[in-house]
Amino acid sequence: MKVRVRLFAGLREYVGQAELELELPDNARVSDLQETIGRDYPRLKPLLPGLAFAVNEEYATRDQALHEDDEVALIPPISGGQ
């Protein structure tokens, strides 16, 4: 199945683009997506444990199932402010 992955903040610079399209096996979960991204984009691998994931604009756990044409956002931690 194909899913679209949106990258935010500094993640875009690490990859060089704001969006990816990944092919995953049927019945894949967010954790499978995380593993695929770590393998295909090794610069992101050390950052993945600290990211939040959202599937179709709702925060998701690593065990959430994915479906064809889902949109997954990788959201880095927010820092700064007072």
C-alpha cells in the first residue's frame, strides 16, 4: 500500500523535501513506517524515537494500523519560548 508522509520543521532539511510517498506492506503499522523511514533515510533514524506521529491529522500511537492513501505527519518536538 502507498502512504504519504509529511515532514515538518528541520525534518524537511534532513531529507531535502517536505513530502514522501512510501510503499508499505498491507497491514503495516506506524512502527513499520518508522522502521522503513529509518532504513531509507538514515539521517532521520536517530530522531525517530522523539517524534510524534499523526495519521490523517490525528495523533497516533506506534501500533496504529495504516491504510492505503493515509497521510502520516512526522512532528518533531517543539522547543523554544519562555
